[in-house]
Amino acid sequence: MKKIAAYILPLALLAVSCAKQPQVSQQTTETETTAPATTAPAPYDANEAFGPGKVVELKQPESNKVIIKLMFKNGSMSDPKGKEGLTYTTAQMITESGTKDMTISQIKDKIYPWAADYYNNVDKEVTVFTFAVHKDFLNDFYPILRGLLLNPAFAEEDFKRVKSNQQNFVDQVIRASSDEEYSKKALEDLLFRGTNYQHVVEGTSASVPNITLEDVKNHWRNYFTQNNVLIGIAGNYSDDFLNKLKADVAQMSDVKPNLPKAGEPNKPNGLQVEIIKKDDALGSAIFTGTPMPVTRSADDFAALMVANSFLGEHRKSYGKLYDKIRTTRSMNYGDYSYIEWYDQGGSFQLPNPGVPRSSNYFALWIRPVQIAEGLKKQYSELSDINVGHAQFALRLAIREVDNLIKNGMTQEEFELTRKFLRSYIKLYIQTQEKQLGFLMDSRFYGRKDYIQELDSLLANLTVEEVNNAVKKYWQTENMFITIVTDDSEAEPLKQALLNNTPSPMSYSNLVKEGLPKEVLAEDDVIANYKLNVKDVKIIDSKDTFK
């Protein structure tokens, strides 16, 4: 989002309250071994969660809704080489085409009065179809759901529309709509380059034209089957209905998919930077990442959640990064830390379920900071600067991580952050859909109820365990960095990074006069903080995601 023209903008604080959760009955109808509340199996096999008879139940007799989810162990990493995006196209054709008996328009007209809805979400390792309907219309809605699964239309006209939208996304939208999201996806392209995790789920400019309708039909038959599905159901439903659902899912293809192993992140040598230059970018959007071999399956993840929250929870205004970069220095709209993929971060304040991954990394998001061209136009006193705020912001953020690694959290910081986090994670599951989604994700990671187990893990943590986990899993010497910026900024920023040029903070006189002396003193230290930059490349925006 290009919202950085204004230099100082107010941002409301998020008030976090924890509402009492409704009493629900959680059942698992498949036979599987699950870990105790505070222990995850190591290693775990995500495939064990999927297959015939695998069901996650969340019975809520007082609810007036029914939520059905079908999670397939099949994501974009299963796309054939040269046809990247096929899994996405296939999922779109299920939800955007119709059935043998009804067109997509007829379906939408019919379910509208019922306030029913259905949609899909494709990620690297799983694809999830979600269906929601009022309990009074469940029996009317179910034949449509059944038809989509067993008799999808795969209409040529719908295929052309779906693929046209997909092509437009990889050719135009991804580069033009949000530099923040652009830098995030560019980081994954760099972090997983050469693996089946590299491409965005929608595919590439070159691959989408290669996808045919016959490819879609074959992919549905071979990779969306009864052998790699986990059924989830929540709300007010009967046992008879669940049995009918299970019986119909059992009629899906009986092919056993040949699923690839998830691509592992590359290991950076020093700080490896890719600067993506584009016309008329108003700022520099920065995303950094480095491999981290820990997921929700491991108990250490809870310790890292505390450290991550202390640094900067997504879209929250209390973290160290936000305080130093946004609040104190008014450089941008926010700065955050991540220890797993955050789906659709530009749209959602809270994490979404349905995107579990076995390949993981630690990342920092620095929302767009101003470029030299913009600063010089706004402030005559900055007319002689060559580089905007990107180098300083990057130094500041990495230095904060480095300080946390070296010095750790204090007992007071730990207690305050842990207390917040134990309340905050309950907000993840405010709706039936989110409750069911996180339960299903739990199975992927070899757990039974991630949110409940996480609370237990947090309750028993010590500050020493958090600080030890940070030292064990985080480092700042070797990272991948992507920066989306204006073409006027690209070359000066490259040279400044390569040469570790001092980067004094460029304030307007008005802002500088209002800053405490200790902030200005810290600025001098940050300006000369050495980054282990080994390589910087400039890439033209038109050449990304090809």
C-alpha cells in the first residue's frame, strides 16, 4: 500500500480483550495417537492426519450454523514443473464453476437467501475448501456441496474466466497493488529459489498459459482424493449427516497421490539483498527472512512466540520494532516480526488457519519507508541526501534482533509479554470457522488442539527458556532481504548497502527538534551499525515471478 506520503500519521491502538469462549464438544472420530498437552511428537508426519476416515469434529449444539471444511494435503508445491499454478486453477474451478446440474450463477442465486457461502484457500502444502450455512438450510445446501465434490462442471467458459483472472494477477496485480505484499512474496521467491516452495500459489507469467482444462480435470482426479483429505465439521449437525458426508467423500477418487517433499529454505551467505526497482514507487518496502527449523509441532515454538510478540506482533503497536521505528521516529506505518507464514497480512489483523507448513523461517516486515526523492521534495533541509530511510530502518531492525539475541528479555518484559500472549491467542478462535480451522491445523503438526496446548506451554515457560530459544534459533549474520523501491532509489541504496556507508537518519527540522537527546544518540550508533552484507542485486520489476 502506498500510504507513506504523510510523514506522521496517527494509528489507533488495538484494545485486546478476551471474551469467554462458548463451551463446545471436540471429538476426533479417526483412530490416531496424539501428544500430551505440552509435548509434540518429534519427528511428526503431516501425512498421518489425512486419509479415509480422518475427521475433526467440533460439536456446538447451541449454534445456528454448520461449517464444513475439507483440507487436502495438496498445495502449490504439487504443481507440475512448467505448469505452476495448476493446484490454484483446479481449486478455483471447483468453487467458481459449478456442478453438472447447476451453473455457478444458478448456485449463487439459490444459496443467497440461505446466507450460505463457500470458498477455497490454496497454500504451499494444503488446499482447504470451506462451506458455511445456517442449520435450517443444511439439507438444501448439501446437494450443492456434494455436486461440487463429486460432479464438478469444469465448464470451458468458467475455465477461461478463472485463468484470465489468474494470469492478470501474476502479470499485473502482484506487482502493482501493494509493494508490501510484493516484497513478501519476493522474499519467498528468493528464500525458496529452486524448490517447489518458490513460486506464488497462482503460478508464474510463463506457466499459467500452459495450464489446460484437461490438466485441471486430471489434477482434481489425482491430487484431490479420499486418500489425502481431512474432513472438518463444526456447529449444529447430526451424526447421520456426518455419516452421509463421510460416505460421499469416500466416493471421491481413490488415487493415492504421489506427494512431493516440501522444499527447504536456502541458507543465505551473509546478508543477500535483492532490490526490485519499479516506476513511481513512493517508498521502500522491506521484508527479511532466514531459515528456522521450528514449527508449531515443537514445544520451543511457544518460547519463540513470546520473543516474537516482544519484537512486534502483526499490526500491533506495542512491539520493540514498532516503538523504535514508527512511534519514536515516525518513519512508517508499522514494523513487525514473524515466526511463520502470515496469510493475507495486509487484510487481516489476526492469523488465519488453513496455511500449515513444514518449511519455516523467521522474518521481519518493515512497512514502506520514504525514499530520497520524496524526502527532498518535502523538506528543503534534506536536499543533499542520496538515500532515503531504508538503510537506517534495516540497520535499526536487525540491531534490535541482535540485541535481543545477545541480551535476552528481562523477567518483567517476559511476564508482561506472556500475559498478553495468553489472552491474545484466544482471539484467534473467536468464530466457529477459526476454531475448526486451528483444530485441523493442529492435526497437520501432530497436535490435538494447538491453541489449548499453547496456553499450557506458555503457562509453564520461563524467561531463561525464551532467551535460550532465541539464541538457538535466531541470528542476524545470514539473512535474505527483499526491498521493493523506486528506480531512482535502487542504485544509490545498493551502493550504500554494499559499502556499509554510514546512514545518518534524515529528519525534517521540525521532527528532529522534538526528539529526546537519547534518541539522537542512539541514531548515531545505528547509523554506523555494521551489516554483514555480502551481495546486492537490482532486479527490474517486470522480470520478477517469470
